[in-house]
Amino acid sequence: MNNITFGQYVPGKSWIYKLDPRTKILLTIALIVLIFLIPDLIWMASALLVFVVILISTRIPILKIIKSIKGVIFLLLFTVLLQLIYTKSSTIDPTPLYTFQMQIGLWQLLILIGLLVFYFIIKRFIPLKITLFLILFAIGFIVLWKNPFVDTNSSFSWTWNFNMKWADFNFDVYKSGLEKSGFIFIRIILMISITQLLTLTTMSTDINNGLEWILSPLKLIKVPVGVFAMLISLTLRFIPTLLTESRKIMQAQASRGVDFNEGSLKDKVNQIISLLIPMFVISFKRADELSNAMEARGYIIGGKRTKIDLLKFRFLDFLAIFVVVAMFVAVILHMVGVF
């Protein structure tokens, strides 16, 4: 939970904070669409480079973005591995870049189980769990690739073979597989980072006002746009609040001897219940306090509302829109083969 930063607002004074919230919401949607239009790895890598430059110019703490990516690191690894495994030879890419000659046997299986047990035992005592997992994953791969239990020493007249081998198999890595893996990897990172950049630089009230303006045409068909926008705004606002409360509850439970990393399945279910029940109580309490506060300030569901800060497009907004439109044009021209 400490790695989840979605919904948090980080105050700042860079150019991105001066953009109209409507501009930021529209450009976020447009950039996500643009990511899905990019056809190849080189352009996707270029988009990542452009995003890094933009991120540096906004002076947003990069660790905030990295924390949001850490939450999906296992999804990224799983996706990359699937692409490498299932991308086979074709007429365009008939020869693998490299072939890993792998073996699986009793000793390799025991080592893999040992690495897994070691990870679950030691991960409670170190802060860098992701790094530890990657190191152990690399060791497991090397054990399957470079068999440590078969050796032939020419200085002796005998050889030893302690490996109880079950099967040999080849792991072929193709150029197309690497390209697809990198392509999907960068796409997921960009999607998460762009969305995170919106929530980090825009207050929930501004998101609410921007969404209400963007969805205002739906009022013609009697859709309660104001209520819908308020619902989304409050949801984004209370994600970090509830995460903070859950962290406090877990620390309070830990001080009473509850360990969420150990125990049988029954114990884990009881531990989760001990976390969920206070969370529901706190959520209802927060909702009641919020409703009282909104009522005290004269909020009426469906009523006409006025705003202190009026939204207004400025030169910087038009410049940002122009840049994104230029990026769209460049990608579309590349797709049709102009360059």
C-alpha cells in the first residue's frame, strides 16, 4: 500500500500546474489514445523519451511516478515473459537471436523451491522486495540454463553427473519477441505515468469542475453531469485517505501481535476481516462527515452551483493542445507511410 500514489496531489508551481484542468483531462485522454496508435517500438521509445523530458520540466518528484509503476511490476514481468515465450519463428523472423539450452531435473526443481521459500521468509526483513525478487528470478533462470550438476573434467579419467535430468528444452529468443516485449512494456508504463501525472498535478475540485464542463453536453439528455463529476472527484480524493487509514489500522494490528505475512489460510482470512471491518466503519464515518460538511455549505444534489474559480483557457493551454495535435499528425503520417 505504501507504493500506491494514485489520487494524491503534490503542490507545485511549474507550467503544468498553470494548465486549465479541462486541458489536462482532455490531453490525458488524447495521449492514451495516441499511445495505442503508435505502431512500432522506435516510436514508442521516442514517446517515452518525450514523456521523461516533460516530466523533468514539470519538477514532479520522479519517485512518485516510480512508486506507481512498482505496483504493476509483476504484471509487466509476466507480460514480457509471455511475449518472449510465445513469439516463435516466422517468415519475417525465422532465426532466433539466441537459444537458451535449458534443463529441468530434480536438483533444479529443489533449488527453485528453495529460492521461493527463501523469498517468502526474507522479504519481511528487507525493504527492497522487488529487487530481491528480480535477483532470485535471475538466479532461477541461470540454474535452468547453466546446469551446475553436470561437469566433465578432462584432467581426470572419470566424469561425474549428479543431475537427475527429466527433460531438455530450448528457450528461443527472437527479435520480434524482444520488440513486442519492449513495446508493451513501454506502453503500460506510459499509460500509468500519464494518468498519474494528471492526479499529481490537479486538485480533486479542479478535476470535478473540468469533468463537469467536458460532460456538459450530456445534460441535453437529462444526465446528472454534476452528480457524476462530483462522484468521480470524491472517489479520487478519498483513495489516498483510505490508504492512509488502512496503513494506520495495519500498524495498530501489528502492535497487537497480528502478522499479515504469516499464518495459515484461516489466520489470513481472520486478519483480513480484522482489517476490512474497521475500514468499513471509517469509510461510513468519513462519508457521514463529508455529507454533513457539504450540507452545511449549501450543497444540494442536482441544484445549480456557482464556482469561486472560473475556468478559462489561456495561451499555455492552446500551446499544449497544439503540441499534442502535432504529435497526432506525426504518428498518423508515420502509420500511412509518409515517413
